[in-house]
Amino acid sequence: MNPAPYPASGTRDMFWTVPNILTVLRLLAAPGVAVMFLYFHRPWADWFALVLFGLAAITDFFDGYLARAWKQESRIGAMLDPIADKAMVVIALLVITGYSGMDPWLILPATAILFREVFVSGLREFLGDKAGLLKVTKLAKWKTTAQMTAIAVLFLAMGLEYVREVGNLRSHADLIAALSDIGTEELSVVDLAVYGGSSVWLIGLALIWFAAILTLITGWDYFRKARPYLRDDVR
């Protein structure tokens, strides 16, 4: 059962509602993902970034749902929500591309996503009071979900990457003895984790390419809707 709406308009317009708090926390989590790599060594930075990003992504669903259910929708919330989403995606992609050795198979879809976000933001700014024409579509929501899912998988793959470095220690006598004691001398957990990390990375790349395609489609849709207002004879 949903709580009753706020009785007074002054209370209704309060900024610190639960949905707005969740949106602000998601906005703060965006740079927090990069900060993880400033204060923690890998792979802990990868795991912490994954958890922080995942929790923030979950709030993206709950803030909108609660705002509608509790009748706490606000103009400031509508403004901050897409900003928080874009900040999360852009900052996370910058971190991942930097720590992935500038993998071109990641840079290409990441560039497409960044280009679209900048282009649509500029389009909305240019349209001004007509920016309402570019309302968020259902496909755009799926695009955001695909982006965040792909980024979470890529963070997971980055966390598994450290196992490759551990693999260099296999020649160490202590490690060989430990593997022998647990009966994994021939096929070690290091091998399994290395192959697992590679598989997760490939899945993440496939997902980010899928997200990039959805991103470009939604960007073209917004441009198509705005084209009539970009002509010089339109006032």
C-alpha cells in the first residue's frame, strides 16, 4: 500500500525526498567509482568499484519507481536523474578503458556511447524550451540498462584479471607445493580463473557493443525528432 501524498504543496516540493536522495547518491557514486582506484590496490579496487556501481545502478530503478508510487515526482529529480545516469556511464567507461590497456574493441563502442551522450545533451541545450520533444523513450531506458549491465560485467572481468599476474608465480616452489597438496598440480585454480576472466571479458565486450548499437539508434531517433526545429526558417 502506497503512502498518502504530501498534504501541502510546500512539503510536496521538498528536495530531500527518498527518490531524490537515491538520485543524489547515484550521482555521488559516479566519481566514487574512479576514487576506488585512487585509494585501493587492484583487485580490491575492481571489486569495490563493481559493488558501488552495481548498487548505484539498482537505485536507478527504485528512485523512479518510488517517485511515481509515492507521488514524489519533482522537477529537480527529473533533471538530476539523466545526469546521474550519464555521469555513471561516462566515468566508468573512462576507468575501464584506461585499465584495459586501451583495447580497441572496447574503445570503439565506448567512443560511440560518449559521442551520443554529448550530442544529445547539446541538442537538448540548443532546443531550449522545446527540449521536451526529446522525452526519454522505452528504448532509451533499455539502452541505459544495457550500458550499466555491460559495465558491471567489464568491472568483474577486470577484477579477475589480477589472476593472470598470480599465474606468473606458478614457478614459485611454495605455490607449486600448495597446488600439489590440494591435488590441482596439473590444472590449477589459477588456470581456471584466468580462462574465466577472459570469458567474462568477452561477454562484457559483446554487451557493450550491443549497448553502443542501442545508444546510436536512440541518438538518431532524438536527432530525427529535432530536425524540423533545426531549420533556419523555423522560429
